[in-house]
Amino acid sequence: MAKIFLSYARENRTIVEKVQAILKEHGHEIWFDNDILLGDPFPQAIEVGIESCDFFAIFLTKEVIASSWVKRELTTYFLKDMERGTSTILPLKFDDADIRDFGRLFAPIQHCDFTQNFEIGINDLLKRVGSTKTADGPSEEDYKRLLFSIDLVVTAGNAAMMYYNSSLKQNQALDDRRNAATRADTTAQNKILHLINMKYENEEIISEEIHKDNPRQEIKSDGYTWVIDPLDGTNNFVNRIPFFCSAIGILKDGKPFIGTIFDPVLNEVYFAIQGQQSKFGKYLPARPSPFRQTPSENFSTKP
């Protein structure tokens, strides 16, 4: 893949090392001043590094604007680009630095914008330089998370079914919303919230029935986010129409990763994990004991 020269101010070294690690992970060879051996003349080593690179990535920050050394590196590479008749400078914008201090050099060049979201910026950069990284399959921990989510939807579905044949009064809406929650919704939700918080206490949870006073629940761009609906189809449920389910989605780094659905009437689980075909299976026995700690042991899957 490409060899990329990283030009930056030392105050920004932490973010530079993060970008470097991601580029290496995607198959690129990276040159920055860590590659200068003890005893090498610094200016000559920089020029050799610039001469051998396919791209010049400059970290545009306020600290870089004040760096005469970065301006020297940029001038050296710009002259190389002019000789080759190419445009391989990659401006990476990390703050609101006024880049007009570099003259009009960057005016015609599209920036990789990291100011709003790091993931957007790095994805834009990878589109420009390419990637040899192949998607990794789910890990053992991923499968454990999948099984745990199956346990959760079954727990939620069974909790809701305790109300299904009860009096209509017990299933009345708890407020005046059109799709208001019932006691079945809140009971099922409270059970799975408790279990998620016990096992993954630092992970984000998004649900229709929590944080009613603060509806701006956010998806994590780094890590896992649980999106739960313990009783999807409340109106059907209340009116004894047997078409409802419990559902959980798990996002990894802001992207869909795991999905599980349990139909407690048919006693079936539907599930999927990123990169694999979705499946379904009967959940046995027909009404698992609420005291069973590992319901997935009774789960038989079908393709």
C-alpha cells in the first residue's frame, strides 16, 4: 500500500500516534520522526523521508500554523508534487486554525475534516489512501454478547407474557400518549435494564421508556450502544392480538452489530450478528422457568 509522511507539531503527538496506528492497521507504511535513527542528521533524514513517500499528511492545527519546521517540510514536499505533476498532499483538519497562514496552497484541496467527528475524518482519509484491511469475523466475546442479548429478549418476552392473560385494567396505558407503555412494557424493561447494567455497566442504553425528561439519548461512536424495545407492538398486546415481540439491537462504534427478536407467542428467537446470515430457533421449553439463570442453554438454532 501507500507510504505516508506525517507532518505535525509535537504538541499534537497523541492524536498523530492514533492516526498512525489506524493507517498501519489498514496496511500503510508510515514515516514520521520516530523513524529517524540516533545519530542521523535530522534535516537530511526528513528530506529522504519526504522523497520516498507517496502521500504527505499534514495535521492542520493551531500549533502547526506556528511551526516553522512544518512549513519547511510542506514546502519541500510541495516542490516534489510540482515536479511530478501530482497532488498527493492530505490536509487533516483538527481544529479551527486559520490555514490562510499557509497561503493559497490548500484552497483547491479537499480537507479530511476531523473537527466534528474523528470517525468521519479517518474514514475520509482511508478512502483517499485505500485499505488492505479485511473485516474481522466476530470474536468469542462477540458471540457471548449475542447469547446474552438472546437471554435478554427472552427474559423480556416472558415478563410481558405474565400480563398477557391478565385483566385489561392491568394492561391500561400508563399515560396519555398514543403508543403509551403498559405495566408489561415497564416490567420487561426494568428486568433487562438491570441485567445489562450488571454485566455492561458503562455502556450506553437507548430505550423509549427511559430518560423521558431527557429524550436526547446518544449513540456512542466508540464502544457499544444498546437499543432496546422490551415490548414492540403494545397495542396488539393490549387487545390480545398475538403479534408482538421483544427486540434488542446492539451497535458497535455507532454501526449495527447484533440484532435479536423474541416472539413469545410462537416461542421463536430471530437473531443476527454482523457479517453472518440471520437465523431463527425455537426456544425450549415453551415457558422457561423465570428462575433459570442461563436460558440460552435451552436454545436450539436453525439456519
